[in-house]
Amino acid sequence: MSGFAALIAVKLNLKQTQVQAVLALFEEGATIPFIARYRKDKTGGLDEVQIQQIQDEAKFLKEFTERKTFIEKAITEQGKMTEELQTKINNATTIAALEDIYLPYKPKRKTKAQTARENGLEPLADIMLAQQQDDVALEAAKYINEKITSAEDALQGARDIIAEMVNENAEVRAKMRKLFEDTATMQSKVLADKETEGVKYKDYFDFSEPIHKIPSHRILAILRGFLEGVLRMGIAPLEEDALYLLEQQFIKGMSPWSEHLKKALRDAYRRLMQPSLESEFRTSLKQKADEEAINVFAENLRQLLLSAPLGRKNILAIDPGYRTGCKVVCLDNKGDLQTTDLIYVHENNRIYESEHKIRKLVEQFKVEAIAIGDGTAGRETEQFIKKMQLGLPIFLVNEDGASVYSASETAREEFPDQDVTVRGSVSIGRRLMDPLAELVKIDPKSIGVGQYQHDVNQFRLKERLDQTVVSCVNAVGVNLNTASKHLLAYVSGIGGSMADNIVRYRSEIGGFKERNQLLKVPRLGAKAFEQCAGFLRIKEGSNPLDASAVHPEAYAIVEKMAGDLQVDVKALIGNETLVAKIDPKKYVTEQFGELTLRDILNELKKPGLDPRNELEQFEFAQIYKLEDVQTGMIVPGVVTNLTRFGAFVDIGVKQDGLVHVSEIANRYISDPGEALKLGQKVQVKVMEVDVQRKRIGLSIKQASAEERVQGDRRTRRQENFKQKEEDLSSLSVNDALNALKKKFGK
């Protein structure tokens, strides 16, 4: 892959040495998190995104090279390779250009043109293309035989040959492709009698938009409607423009052959070129839409995985319910299940009993926080707990995917003796403690973020989401002695089977005391240790550096730094004053450059620092169901999902409301992610409520505008009051009394 370095460097605007370094590290088996964190000096400080781009480009170039080699071999074996053809292949820079060159040589089923050639009509096609001042009927009659029974049959065969030749002309296809790129539109119409069945696609019943403007969510919606048999769709420029382009290329002026040639060109476009390019553009638009939707999903997932954790606390977690009651579990500060119970908070005759149970559990298990699932009956259960005034923080926890986890093999393995309701409650409590550690157990597609996740390329989606999870897990770091095998599997260099081995070995030895013990884990060799060690933490181990992100390969340098300051390593860690005295340039070696050394110093200042924010409590407005929501209300909410067309916000009722992208900010934004983050707290104004369709339309910018108006009013009232106070204070006592009598009467 190193042979691709120059091309990749130009495309990504990077130094060739940087790209070469990354490709070499990949060939050595290094992972993206490891390269980004521990090989900065080799790569010139490239981040994970840039390293991922290098990997993607190298993959594309490898596939391109393999296809180019195949095409060269196929044409050569046919005995048709020429210097000119080889030059065209060498100059091709895209798969599409390669395929255009290969098209005339590609094995295909018998075509009209092939039949015409077999019937000896190719010379007539050449005469038609030459466009001389011939007698058309006389020339065509020369080709009548037992298979060609009329002059018109001969002319039709010649036109078939020309149509195929035009379609397989690489230069013409390149020009037509450019016309498609610049002017083609994606159109859709509803099929007859599908209006009622496909009402959700109403916006696309008679739709057209240029393909260079159409956003990804519309492409995916139209394609879904097309595949469901509701919509008819097409991709094409104006036919007049396409035919004009072909005529400019092939018509030399007025001749007896002009009309026949125009017919051949029209047939080439309608029968061959337009369907072929439509299919190509449908595929490319789908790939582009997929990639954009996957990017949205991946970014949302990243933000969700990096949600603020509460930390290690004793938790009482509740999975709310109406008829079947609310499942209650108590977890210790490691997330281990202590006990389970059931309460009924929606039946008046059982309220007292439920309160008694909660108070007893809180006291018995020294509960420090309460987690409540935000699904059905979540707000009502929250209201019940708040009325008890327990003096504990209460959190509504997003429970998307909890039911998927509850029924999974992972959950059955963790809690073989518990039913799905208990497993769901445990998941809710653990999500509050550490969202990342719990969410990695669930298929990311079940977590409830993203758009059109079932319509996009599933292989690419899984690949990208797995990359995102790996990135998040390694950015935060993992406690080697408490992490589940599911979390460990995402650590750089480990994977599923090795994670199993680590957990088994951890049980055998009663916990790791130092990172070097990892080398005793079956099948975990030196290379895997190099990749994973820096991302695994051991709290209160035998070496204080094992609790930090400092890689074991750099321990000797840290020990030298501490020795030069005449302190031990333990005294240096976390002491910002001492660390500030260290000049990294003094410790530069061939292996460790200044970038790596600065990372080490930052880590020594705040070892094992969690990059996630601190968790804050949030209060919804006193509304609990959709019918409580009224147009004009300004209420607090939490951003739960971001798409290209807007943001979904939870305002405390079962249905999330939609803030269209145009209602997010007072400036133009094309992507909600420019202004919002998942989990962000916002004020929204209710613009529309559709109870029947269960939809809520919200606005952030109008809520902020109204808040500004109200703030200005408050300011003016305060200023007026202050002015009146000043006016009164400047009067004598008698004048002040007279002024008050005049205003309010005797």
C-alpha cells in the first residue's frame, strides 16, 4: 500500500512522509487509536479522522488497481490491446472511467448490434456515419439478402450498430456523465391507486429536484418509496439537451443520412445510455446518501457514547410501567445487582406500599441516585418519586435499546436467573453510571439515533459504527479490572476472543496488579500488548503509571524525569507544579519526539482524565402527555437525535418534537450539528401540535427571540421602577407625600 502514498497525499493535502508513515504502521498491524495517540511523532500529529481517511483512500486505490489490472488482462487476452488503449487506461482516475473504456470489450449477451454485424451491415453503418451525399435507398438495397428482406431492415440494423457504438464511446459517455452531473434531476411520481397506501410519501407524489442539490434524506425516502412499489422514479437531464450533445458530436451537417443518424442517436440515448447512466447515478447517489446518513449516525452515536457519566454510585433504577407495575433494582457502585422489587405507582390503593418499599430500599442499600427509564410512564414515575422528597438526585435515562439488550444473549449470560424486566432495569441504572460501558453491549442500530438506518448499506454502516465505538472506548480508556468483555473487545488490538481470555485470566488471578501481567494472558502477545496497554487502566496497582494513559514503553522516560527532579514517580503524577518544571526537549530521543513527550506531560498533570463532561440534572416542564402540549408554550427540552433536516427534542412527553433545520438558529445553517449536540439542553417554542398524527413542531430560534423580548420588558420595568425611586428620593417629604396622594388618592 505504500506505493499509493503520493496519490493519497495530494488528494488529502498531506505530506507524503505522513501518509507513508501511516501506511507503514498499518502494515505492521497498528490500529487507528494507537497511531493517533502513541505515534504522533511519526505521523506529524495526524488525528483519527485524517488517519481514517488515509485508510479509506488506500482501500479505494487498492480496489481501483485490482480492477485496472483485471481490465488490462481481459482486453489483452482478447488480442485487442493497443498503445492508445493502454494510455487511456493509464490516464483513467475513476472506476467509472475504467468501466467506460472496458465497455466495448466486456462480454455481453447477444445484442441487436451484434446480430446486425453478423448480417453484414457494419459497412452500411460506416457509410451512415460518414454522411456522404449518397442515395440512401440505393445504398441500403445493396445489403438485402435472405436475412435482410428490405432496405428499411438494412437501415435499422445499421442504426442498431451506431447506437451501440455511440453508447460504448468512452469520450461521449464522459461528456454525457458531465451533463447528468450538472443538470439531471431526480423525479418521482406516485403509481396509480397507491395514493392511500403510500400517504407517508405524499411529499414525493410529484417531485423533482436537481441531483447536485438534493439532500440525502430525500434520496433515501424516494428510493424507499420506489422499492416499496409506491413511487416511480427517474434520473435524467432534459432529453433535448442530451440529444443536442450527441448530435453536436456526430452530425456533420445536412445530408441524406441525417435523419437516420438522428434516429440512431435517439435510440442510443433512450435505450442504452440514459438507462445505463440512470442506474450508475442511482447507485452513486445512493452511496453518497448512505455515506451522509452513516456520518450523521456515527456522529450521533459518538456523542451518545460520550454522554456524561454519573460515576460509581449506589443506584436505585426503575423501569416504569402501568399495568404490570414498575420494576425496581438496586445496584452497588460497581453496577452489580443487589436486589429487585416491584412497585405500583398508578394504583391509588398501592401508593403507600410502593412508597414504603422505595424508602426501605434507599436506606438499606445506601442509594445515592435514582435512575428512571424515560419510556412509557416514565414522567409519571418521576413525579411519584419527587413527591417522596428523598433528597436524592433523580435522572430520567434514555432507555432506547434497553429491551433489545434485555432479550440478548449478552443479558442472558450476565443474568441467567432474571427475567427481561430486571435486565432492562439494570441496564437503565448502569447507563446512568457509565453510558459508554453499557451501550457497547447493544447493537448501535437499536440505540435510536440516526436516520434511514435500515435503508443504507448495512456492511458499511456496521463498519463505520464499529469504528466509532472503538474510537470512543479508547478515547475514554478502560478499567482493566472492572470492564466487561464487551467493553474490552473494543480496546485497540484486543477483539472478542482475546477479551474473553482477559476476563477468564482476571478471574483466575483475582485482578490485575500491573499492566505487564497482560503478557501472561493466553494468545496476547507483544504486538497486542503494544496496541492495547496504553488504553487499559489499573487503579491502585503496583505501578502508579498503570492508572494513566502513559504507555508502558514510555515508563523509563517518566522515571528519568522524576529522577531529575529528585522525586519518585508517584510524587510526580498529578503534581502540576513539578510537571511544569520539565522541559520536554531535554528528553527527546529517536523513539520519542516532542509531540509524544508533551502528551506524556499533559497526562502526568491529570492522569486518567475522563474526557466526558460532568452529568447535570435536568427538569422538564409540568407536562406529561401530548394532550398537555399547547401551541405557543416555551418549554425546556433535550436534543435526542440529529438528522440533516432537523433535530428531535424531548420535552417530557412520549413523542419527541421536531425542530426543522430552519428553526434552529437565527443564521443560515445547512446541518443541525453546526448548532446543536446530542443531549444538549434547549428552550423550545411549540409551533404546532398534531395529536392525531402524534407530531409536535418546535422552534429554538423563536423561543430565544421571545425570551429576549420578555427580558427586555423586565429590564424596562426595572429601569422605570428605579427611575421612579430616584424621582421620589429627590423630593422633600411633603412634596413626596403630595405626589403619592395625587397618584393614589387620599
